Amino acid sequence: MVAYVGYSGALLDDGAVAVLRRLAERTRLVSAQQWEATRPTTLDQVSDFG
């Protein structure tokens, strides 16, 4: 599974930082070649949040 995680919206409090840290601990870096091998897709859309 490959995921890109962005964080926005709610305040970045201690609880949110703890969750993001636990998520980061379970990740691993991949090279550009490995990333391309996953055949990533993009979805362009307009944000309604200004």
C-alpha cells in the first residue's frame, strides 16, 4: 500500500501529533523507480475550501 498523507483542517494538537508520529513509524521510503512501478494515478480537482 502506498499513501501520501497531508494534514490540514483541525488544530495540530498533541493527540494529532501522536497519531501522525505512529503512522510515520510504520512507513518506509521508496525510490523514484519503486514509486513509478506502483503506477500511481492523480486526480485533479478544485478545492471548495478556498
